[in-house]
Amino acid sequence: MQLLDRLFGKGEAEKPDPPVKFGRYTDSYKRPEQQQAWEKSLQSFEQGEYMESYRAFFQYLRDEREDNVKFRETPEGIEFELFQGSKKVVGVADLKHVKAEARVAQTQSMNIGFLRRLIDQNYDLKYSRFALDPNNNISIIFDTYSLDGSPYKIYYGLKEMATNADKQDDLLVDEFATLESIDTGHLKDLPEEEKNSKYQYIQDEIKKVFANLDSGKPDPQQYPGALAYQLLYLCYKLDFLTKPEGHMMEVLERIHRLYFSKDDRNTIQKTHLLRKEFQKLLDRPREDFYKEMYQVPSTFGIISPVNHDKVVTFIDGELHNMDWYLENNFTDVALAIPGYIVGFCLFNYAIPQPDWDLFLLYFKVVESDYFRQLGFQTTYYDASTQTFNKKAIIKAIRHIEEKYFNLYPKLQARTRQLDFSSLPAFAKSYLWMVRNMDVTKKE
């Protein structure tokens, strides 16, 4: 009977993949009803129907998958709360005003260090401001009169305050001992197994790249780009695959800024700076990583939406750089280049949904051991035998095509172009496949 079950696909159902989240949240993937709510909000505001405009506005912001926005009508107006990472924004909108506040941290005593930090931050804010409330809570506040509170202004005002509150809370609490976390009841702790897998992956991947750099092959003086590709790929894949919060997220963002800053440093000098930043992560206690590993809803994305042409341009500009390293048997460097392309796009842009899913699949292949540690069932590549699960890879690509067919009817992957002779060959051919796809959205 068991033999028949195996032959005809019966028996125990395959376990579902764990609900692990990857990558940075983006609010670019709005459903049609959300877009309609936005149009209604604009029209109602132009007609002076402010309450109707607010109702439609919060419907536009609400992402059912994230459960990120809640609002209700009261005699005073529309009371709302929205979540951005580790922070909660609460506010009220009525016929005269829109007011919102997010409590960032609580302090028992004043400290010139964080007070100066917040004053400096206020100079950079356009819509909101940091302040202290009567209970010594550090808050960030946004308010506007309804008369000039268009949906655009409210959107960018709430986004500025929410993203700054989310970014500053962990950084301030981590740096200043007098500060304590506040309003964190909505944080969902990750399973211990997921924390362990992410922490071990972070440690192992940093050490692996350091060992490659220390080998001196290829010569870093002659090929400094080889170091840069490996360190940047490490930065972007850790950001996407471990979805860090707080201190680690800031370190990865600083690594990105350091490398692409326009200053007098050359590539070798910049890679030294990047390595020092990664060393800080290696030296950080396990417990500090664990306290920043949690699952949270978000409302606003911090990356800009782009179309498929941007992805195509980036692939065209970088992918050919892996050829020399591949020909000279520097496999790790060669693999870092397509990984850098994928990671850079995911780190900096809200790319079209099919591209996002295809890039996630790319990581599931090239980082298959990590996904297996997280509990994912399908193994797309076995590193020990250097063999591909071709059938599963092609099936996953076809599933992405079917998933987005209604929005992208011309989406078609030329899977026959895929080269399964080696992992670098696959990586190169896979990105060419993505590059040549027609990701034109249905009008």
C-alpha cells in the first residue's frame, strides 16, 4: 500500500514551508481596491469632504497581509493607529486637524547625548519633530490643519515620523543606558530555531568571506574589485535573508553608505572600512542579535519603486564582470557578482513582484543550505554533490509565471537557457533569463 501511495502521490501531505519573512517591506504593491481608495481620498479632499477623504486614506494604507493599520470613528473624529516595525503611531483626524504621535523611548533622566542627537535630527525633518512629553517619553509628532492636509502631505508626514521612530528607537536604547524601550507589545518573537539559524548564518558567512579575503587570491592590489564584490554581496544577502532590525540593520546600511560615498578613499581603503564594520558584528554577543530578532508589521516602505528596465540595466552593467574570475577559477568571486546584482536590487529598490519572487528563488538555489536550516522542504541545489533539482527549479519558475499572469500577461521565462553545469554557470544563465523576460504590466 505504501508503494502505491508513493507511486500515485498519496499518503502524508508535504509539510508547508515555515512562515519566514525575507527582505525589506515595500508599500508599492498595492491592490486595485487600495488604488481606488487613494483616488477617492484625493477627490474627497478637493471637494472639502475631509472626513470622507480620511476614511479612504486609511483604507489605502491598510495592508491586509500585514494587519498594519486600524481606525475607528468616534464623536471626536477618526482615531487611528498604524505600525511601522517596532513602533506604533497613534492619532486622530477631525474636521480641523490631523494629529499623530509615536513614542520612541522612555527616559528616567536627561542626557545631553541623546538630547543633542534629537535636536540635530529635528533639523533634517520636514513634516515632524522629536519632543519630550510630560512623562519623559521621547516622542515624534506630526500635525497639520485639515485645510492644507492633503492626502499627499499626510502620507509623507506619517511616513517620515513612522520610519524615523522605527529606526531611532533601537539605536537610542542600544547606545544610551538611561533609555528604555516603550510601546513594543505588538512585537512577535521569532522561534528559537529561526534565531539560531540566522545567527549561525551571519557568523559563518562573515568568517567565510574573511577567509577568502585573507587568502590573497586574486591579488587585492591588482583586483580590488574582487574584495568589494564579496563584501557588498555579503552585506546585501545578510540584509535580505536575515531581515535584521536595530543595530545590525544600521551597520549594514552604513556599509552600503561607506562604499558608495563620494570621497577621496580608493576601493582598497573602502574595503578595509567595510571589513571593520563586519568585524563589529562578529564581536557582538549572541544575546544582542537575539533581542533584535522579531517579526513586526509595517506600513511604509523605505525603498523606491522601479520598473524591470532598471533591473535589466543593472544586469547589463555588472554581469559580464564575472567572466574573468570564472575563467581563472576564482569561483567565490565569480558567484559574488550575480549575488551582488540580486542583492543590490533588493536592498535599494522595490522591484516588480515577479522579479522579487525570481530573486528569492535565486537565493533558495545558491543559499540552499541556509534555507534547509530554516526548515524549507525543497532542496534546489545540493552543495555536497554539486547537483541541481532541475525539475523543482523549473516548476518554481512556472509557478511564478502563473501567479502573476493576470498582472503581467507577457511574462514568460526561457528556462531552456538555464545552464546547470555548475553553480556559477547557473547563476549567470539565471540572471540572463530574468533580464530577457517581458515584465510589462497589464494596462
